[in-house]
Amino acid sequence: MLLGQGTGTITINQPPTPTSVEVGETVTVNVTYSASIEMDIEATIYQLDGNGDINWGAGHGGTWTRPTFPASAGSTVDIDINVPANFDPDLSYVFLFQLKDETGTIASDDDNVIDILPSSTVLNVMEDPVINTSATFTAGNNLDFTVDYTADQIVFFRVQLLIRNTANDGVNYKHYGYYQEDFAIAPSMTTANISLPISNSARGSAELGQDSAYTVLVELWKKDVAPKGKGVLRAPERVRFFFSEPVTVEAAPAVPVKLLSFTGEKSSERSVSLKWQTAMEINNDYFMVEKSSDTKEWTSFSKILGNGNSNAVLSYSTVDRSPFIGSTFYRLKQVDYDGTLAYSEVIKVDYDRVNVEVYPNPVTERVVISLPKFVQEASSFNLYDLTGKLIMQGRLDNKVNTIDLTNINSGGYFINVTHNNEIIHTQKLIKNKVD
């Protein structure tokens, strides 16, 4: 809408740049005006009602910028507007610009809708996660459970099994299990399936199963500030954490092989050296070494013969020459002569994530996805909007891949790059409107 009374007009670049902004940030818009006398320009952001009209009763947001500009024809100014953190990204908003003299408003423009996006620096958990654990499980096995959660962006789960102190309902942060994994956008209630590898003992604590009660700690992190190591961190703008109901652990039955150690070490040749030692063996036929990318599906890749019966310390080793990108989990399956099975604790070896580049960002027409050589086959991309809807997908077969986004609406998106069905890169992408 443009109103004028002869003394001045106001025209907003169509549309203002940018057309979207995150809550808590500042948007700069370019305003062109003409006036015969000195004028004030007032700018703010208002919420729209269901009919697309300004909801005056809902109040306004942003900083009222009211600089005084001299009389001029076709002058151009930049105006900064702060977007409050309490703006609701699910509602619609519009810029309101007004040209004023001492008598009041002489021209206004409210035709420019602004897309308010959730903050990428804050993880919003819309509902507290529901941690569905069994009341009892046996030491030596993975603890399998689900977490129902809702978040406004890609989240990073970190999960630990901790001792619950029943005297004061607190916890002992020496953990027996450690697990972390990425999950996709969750625009509505989503279930995460967790299989938590459990260690037999924690530093300074009794063996698993000797304490009366335990609890599961679930931490939800914003994807790009995910923790690099173990421990409990409480940065409120980055992480939310929740405890399960008490979990009881039954002591594991005695096994015929006493394992002293089981370690994995990566080499410069992108392989993993695995070593383990036993202090005692009874009827030990062989070890089967297994690996997994998610602790849910396991693959055997090396069979090492045991030594039958022994009371001496014995050493074993093998090499995995094709670990997974990112994290690879390993465990030993020990098999007796009578076929009885026993599993070791799970260990994890990390290789750095693949260096994938996505540029330019923001993008107007075409985006480039650059891949390292060893993932230039069997790679693909998926482009999602902020509700989790799949907008575009395709193959990536070259070092430099150009994707045409000309016909995609402006706004915020997430792009996932996968290799052999494993997500190797996730990035937020801003699409500008084509001029």
C-alpha cells in the first residue's frame, strides 16, 4: 500500500533484501524516498492476522529507526531493524515503513512480507523428550530404547548411562555407556532409536551391575555445536538434557574368557589397528571381529583363532582396512568349542568427517557442491525446506557439482550430502530471490 499527500512519497526496493531473517538478528533494508521538506523515516515489523492484514492489537517488534533526512528526490537510505528473539517463526510478518513530518504520517508502505526464521544459534525443543527405557537389562548387552522428541532443526544426540544416587535422587557422572548420533529435522514428534553400548566398568566406580540403580542421560545439541568429547556440558543456549526413569542393571554372568583390554587405533593409511589381550581362556575356539556404523547392524570382517585353554596373558590383533566415514564401532564375538557366544564391550574409532564444500551461501541461482576424490562415486544430495519437506534430490558424480536452484522459492533450507546411504555433510542454505 502506498499513501501520499503531495509532500513526499516512500518506495521500498521490491522486495527488500534480505527477504528472510532469523529471530534475534538485525535486518538491513534499503529505502528510497522523495520529499519537499525534511522528513523522518520510521520502520518496524508487524504481525499479520489470518486475513493478511496488520494485527495492530498484537503489538509490533523490531527497533523503531527514526532518522531525519533532508528534502531530496529519489534519495536512498539503509535502515537497520532488530528482530526480537520472542518473534514466532510460525506466524506471518510484514515491514511497515512510514514517512513523517511534524504533522504526522504522510506516506507509508506495508506491502513487503518478511520471512521470520528460527534462530540457528538456539536449539528449540518444543516438547520434553520421552525416554522409553526398559526397567531392567543385563550387563554386557547394549541398552536399546527409544526417545520421542520434537525439535526445530537437525539435532545431535549424546547419550550416557549414569549411576543414580537414590539417597538424594542425584546422579554420579561417571558413565558406563557413551553414544552419539545425528538425527534429521523433526518438524513433528519423531522417534529416535538408540542402541547404547555399555562398558563393564567406569573409572572410580564398581563394575556394572553392582550399584542399585542407574539412569539414562539424553542430551540434544544443535548440530554445528555438537560436543567433541565426553562429559556433561550445560550451555543452555546450545543444549537441552533430560534424565530417564531409574534403570536396574543385572550383573553379567561369568564368561570363559577374561578380556583385559580391547583397543582400536587409526593409521595414516585410513585403516584401523585393533588389539586385545586375554588373561584367561577356557575352551576358547575363536574370536570374530565385528564392526558397525550405528551399533544396530553388525558385519563380521576378521576371524582370529583362540588358544583353547590358557592362564597366561595372550595378545591378539587384526586390521580393518575399510572403516566407515565418521565413526566405526567394533566388538569381539568370542565363540567356545560348544558354540557358546559372548560379546566384548563396544569401542569406537573416529575418522574426521569428509571435507564437503557447499557454496555460495546465500545462493541466488546455482549452488556448487565440491567432493573429495574418494566419495565422488555413489554420492547424492537432498534439499529440505524448514518443515522437513523434500524439495530436490540428485546424484553427485564429480569433484565439482553444480545444482540449479533458480526455480526454488527464496527462504531457508537444509541440504544433506550422502555417500553409500550415509550422511557425510549437512548444512543450512539460504536461497535468495532471483532478480
